Amino acid sequence: MANANLRVRFCPSPTGNPHVGLVRTALFNWAFARHNQGTMVFRIEDTDAARDSEESYEQLLDSLKWLGLDWDEGPEVGGPHAPYRQSQRMDIYKDVADKLLAGGYAYRCYCTTAELDERREAARAAGKPSGYDGHCRELSEGQVAQYEAEGREPIVRFRMPDEAITFTDLVRGELTFTPENVPDYGILRANGAPLYTLVNPVDDALMEITHVLRGEDLLSSTPRQIALYKALIELGVAKEIPAFGHLPYVMGEGNKKLSKRDPQASLNLYRERGFLPEGLLNYLSLLGWSFSADQDIFTIPEMVAKFDIADVNANPARFDLKKAESINADHIRMLDVKAFTEACEPWLQAPHAPWAPEDFDRAAWERIAPHAQTRLTVLSEITANVDFLFLPEPVLDQPSWDKAMKGEPAALLTTAREKLDAADWSDPESLKNAVLAAGEAHGLKLGKAQAPVRVAVTGRTVGLPLFESLEILGKEKTLARVDAALALSLIHKLSCRRICICRSRWGGGH
């Protein structure tokens, strides 16, 4: 059932390249909002000046646009709760922190780092929880005056209630956190700068977020935020506590959580390789959710129509690159030919294309495109698949040449050239019959007979359908390449003979 009052948010920090785990979180929030006809809020958490960068911010915006994950409120769109960058909301956080202090929900903590470390170590040694011990919770005026006279600069801590906090996670069910495991925590640094623990729930409260869907790594902060929400409600800052759902980890190699340092974690990698946005999103949606027991391939509108947060699995999801590629290949084949040719354009131009711009034949490309579409896993593969059409001569793959030119290839190529010269070049079937006849003349089946021809023309033993490729390349270029291969095979044969004679004369020496 649609819920127009539903509001979710995606709030990344602009640090480094976008991460596929981050994209999965954005996708689930977006699909949840679109399924319920709710509101998607895009917010930038950029209060860490040492790590955040404008370049990363621009990359985030560009990546979401490329993926098609639009937002209803946020940067470049605006909305009733602007601004949507935390660095522009500092006065708001200071005002809320002052209210929390004045209401007794927070207090100033003067403990030094050395004192905290010493008390934590003592707690560990005694087998007790090592979180903050509440030392500054009830300081007298005299103790405060003494600390300030010593020049200590306090942080501000939120005062956690002395009772268990229970909530129902949308993914994990009912969870309970006991007081000893959720100690008082900092919300302002000593220099007055707000911490994530304050700004995130304050923004969620002021932006009236109803559902928080985020990674499992943030689960431990949820009881702290629930306690803060209760205080904000009492202060009139918040209206309600949002529902929380914690998404499963995305695991990489060795069953370790996929981190930004893992090569396969970078969204840019998949974009550069030529993943389709639809293919990548289809795969990422399967990391913790399933469309159905027997269907892995679906469109994004189909996903939106079916997405329910209740169907998300709490178990970690393993990132499988081969499956991601396979799903992307399916999405490439789902494109109509016009959309496919347009999607390939970046890889048919500099800097990807090895041919000169003037050698690119668009008519030839449009004719070969339907044959190429069924062969690709990622769009970047198109360059190597069609380069034989636009280069003056094919890029020779030496292992392919060595494999195809075993035995007496010159005799076969000579016969194949004769048959091809007499064939009907408007009909790929005629070209196939020509090579088939050449093979039969030398006691070879079509598969063996076409290998030397393919290497001569394309430089490789595998590629697009051969006879359609020959027709598009044309008779003149094809026969010229067969002639070049004949000459090369003859040189190779003469060289081998010289080596054999030399070895015979010198007893296996040179």
C-alpha cells in the first residue's frame, strides 16, 4: 500500500570514490521510497573537513545521476528542509546542543584522553565493559571550576538513560541493548564541532525522516540515537522516532566485509568497464534481497514494483563479480539495437578506440552491432571485438596465430582464397560455403577450416560471427588480409626450415 508520508534518506560522506556497498544502500532506500510513493531525501554529511572533498561530492552526484537514482529533496533539487549539506547547518546543531545541555539531557565532560584510556584499561582488566564510566555526569560546581582552572576543554556528552532500549528492526526483528553496553557518548568536540552522533539524528528529526535504512555497521549506534530522539521529542525538536532497518554486510574475498580498499568495491571500476546502470543495479539489489526464488534478471521498474524491506535478508551477502558480469550481459542483450549502439559509443571513440577517427565507418558499425550485442559481457569489450573493421590491418594475437597456423595452413588459405574470390559477397551463407568447401578439399571440418581464415582477417581465433564479419569488412580487405597471412605463414615456414637445417648440422645446437 502506498504511503505518501514515508520519508527515507541517503546521506553519504563525500570521501573517496563511491563504494558499491554505498550504492546498494542508496538503491534500497530509493526503491523503498518509490515503491511506497514516498519521498527520497539526499543529504551530504560533510562535517569532516579533513576527509571530505568537493571532488568526491561531485562524484557522488554524478554517480547517482548515472545510475538513475533520483531524489525528491537535496542538492540541486532543494526542498523545505534546505540546506542539505551538513557543513551549511552548523548553527542548527549548536542550537540543538544548547537545548540538550539546558534540559539536562547532555553534560560537559572534562576527562582527558589519558584518563579515559587508563580507566578503560582498568575496566577491561576487571572484566567490565570498557565504555565511558560516567565520571563527569554529576560534577559539582567546584569540580567544574577546578577543571576549567586547569585549562581543560570539555566535550559534550549525551546522558544515556539507565534502562534497556528495545526496538524492532525492520530487517532483524526485536533487539534489546542493556545500559552497560550503551554508555554516554560525545556529541560535540572540545572545539564545539558537532559529531556524527548528533548531526545525523538531528537532521533526520528536522527533515521528518520516517524510515532509516542503513548498513549493519551502524547498528550499535541505534540505541544511542533512539535515546537522543526521545530527548528531541521532549524538547519539541523531533516529532517521532523513525523505524530502523539495518542492511546486511556486503562481503568480499575471504568472507571479509567489502571495504573501500578492495579493488572490486569502487563504483567507478564498473562504470569504466562498461556495466550498464540497469545491470549493476539488478545485481546489487540481489545482495540481501531477492526478486523471486527462480528469477534473478529483472528491470529496475520491476524491482520497484516488488520491493519490500521486510523481504531483505539479515545474513551477509557475498559480492560475486562473475555473477555481476553475467547479469550485466543479460541486460546488454535486453537493449534494443539502437540503444545498444548508443551505449557503445564511448568505447568507439578516443581514448578507447585504437583506430583513427577518420577510419571509423559508422555504417559498418551499425551492421555489425546486432552480432556484437549477443557476445558482450561489458560494453568496453566492444573495442576489441570490432577493431578489425576499422584498423588498416588486424591486431595479431600471437597465441591465436600459433594455434590456428599449425600444420600446413598455407595450402588451406590458398584454397579458401580461391573459393572466397568466387563467392557471392552479398550473402554470408555463400562465404560460409566457400570456407566449408576449402576445408573439405583438405579433409577438414568447418571449425578447423575457418580458424586460419578468422585469424588472418581479425587477428584472433574467437570473435563475432565470421561470415557476417567478412561480408561487412568486404571482399577487397578480406582477400588482402588472407594474402598477408599467406605471406606471413610462408616466412614462418622458411624460418622453421632454416632452424631445422641448422640443428641438423650442429647436432641440435643453435
